Amino acid sequence: MRLICCAAKKQGMSNAVRVSHTAPVTFDRVASEYERTRPLPDKIGESVARYIVSLLNKREWMLDAGCGTGRFTRPLARRHDRVVGADVSREMIARLREEHAPFREPLLVRADLRDLPFPDAQFSIVLTVHVLHLIAEWQTAFAEMWRVLEGDGCLLLGYEDRSVSAVRDFYLTEGRQRGLLPAAPGTRDTQGVLIPFAQEKFGVTQIEEVSLPAWRWKTTTPVSQLLTDLDARLYSSQWGIAGDAHEQLMERTRQNVRNIFGAGYETAHETITTRFVLVVLRKPDPDPATG
Ligand SMILES: C[S@@+](CC[C@H](N)C(=O)[O-])C[C@H]1O[C@@H](n2cnc3c(N)ncnc32)[C@H](O)[C@@H]1O
């Protein structure tokens, strides 16, 4: 454990991120807006954290890989002392610190998931939520998270399964269908890509999908706010789009919104239903007798 602390402290104080891959997609530019546009009610974060902590004993360490502003790191660190958050974005980590300020801080490390600054087999749990779609070399990041996980530990792949938005999803679907939006560099396909990868590459056999009834919620947002956020390109899928293509998609989205919500769409609200899902992949224990 001393090794984790040393590596984390060293890396946390250093400005250098040891990367020789493509430039990472950091969220520096949206750090202040991130949690408003990806709302996670406190009680859901608390319930997810309770579940994850129930998989750990007091002495075990866990890593939130690509922790961002700490939507999950914060409730985790309030319940468990040995939580490390790693993210490539300085601004997201700074935000996490501010939000978590009244509590004892988890260990926070500025690091790239493709080159984690931790020795092998240090963590009993590695959690990652909404990160692998951002990383072109997602296989490398996956292998790194697997490397730092101990035998019989669990890699938790988390995602939010949302109902379709007439604003955001319309824009994204139209953009993809018309070839205006670049594809995500990595993959968000847990069932079709990530699980088969874990099975083939790492011999994973124990896989469980967990989504408790309490992990469902509704978010109601003014349509005008959704349009403003989309126009401000607050979503990572929009960051590579050309200006004129963006204008074209915004126009089509406004038209769609008018069709659905009518002329008074400026005062309408959209309600989205979300459920949080954790896919739990257990790492085979190389030597179960010593476990
Ligand atoms: C969509 S946010 C998810 C944050 C958090 N897991 C959550 O669910 O709120 C993606 C995060 O991944 C980070 N990220 C992207 N590429 C990364 C990389 N190669 N290494 C580490 N972090 C990365 C971004 O800076 C950002 O904070």
C-alpha cells in the first residue's frame, strides 16, 4: 500500500503525464459545467457507493479510473478511506477537490489510464465510468486497469442507460447518420466489445450485471437549457465537429424540438429516465490457495 501512496503522491505533484499515445481527450474545458449537464442525484451516487464499498474490506484499496469531478469518487471516499481517483484533467480534479472540501480527501492522481503510475495488483476494485469511449487505445487503458487489479479483484464498468432525448440524442444521431460527427475515438459498447475483449484477452468468466431498483431516476430540464448546452458544445461527442456542420445540426434539432414540443418549446421541459448499470468483471485468481 505504501507503494500506492508514493506513486500517487509523486504523480499528483508532478505536472507531467507520462504519455506517448494520441493526445488525451481531457475535460478541462467543461469542468465547471460537467455535473450540471450529467446530473446524478446524490441518493443514487450514495447508493452506488454503498454497493461498491460492500465489496471491499476496510484495508483494501480501490481506484476510480477517469474519476472526473468525482461524481462517484466523492461518495466512495466518504464511506471508505482507501480510495484513489485518477484523471488526466487538471481542471476536473481541481473541481473534485473543491466539491469534496469538507471531507478528508481521497488520493488524487493526475494520470493517463494508458500508463497508470501504480505497481501491479494494488487495487481490489477498479471502477471506470464513461471513459473508455474517449480513448483511442482503449485496449491499452483496459490492460492497465487490469494490471493494477489484484487477482480475485473486480473491474467495474459503469454506465448510464438513458431514455432518448429529442434534443441531445436527435443532434447526435443526425450528426452520425449524416457523417457530420466524428466517431468516438474509443468504445462505449460494453456488451458487444468490452466484455468479449475481457473474455478473450484475460480469460474472464465471472461476469455480473448489477442495476439495483434504486439506481433509476428522472431528470427534468428546460428544453431551452438543453439547446443552449448543445449549442455551447458541452458534450465530448461534439468537440470534433466543424462550425458549419454544427450550425446545420442545431437548426435541424430546433426544428425537431418545435415539431415535438410545439411553438411554445422555449418554456417546455424534457424528462429523461436513467438507470445506472455496473458490469462486474472478476479477475481470475492466479493462485487461489494463497488468497
Ligand atoms: C465523461 S467523464 C467521466 C468522469 C466520471 N467517471 C463520471 O462518471 O462522472 C470522462 C473523464 O475521463 C477523463 N479522461 C479522458 N481520457 C483519459 C485518459 N486517457 N486518462 C485518464 N483520464 C481520461 C476526462 O478528463 C474526464 O474527466
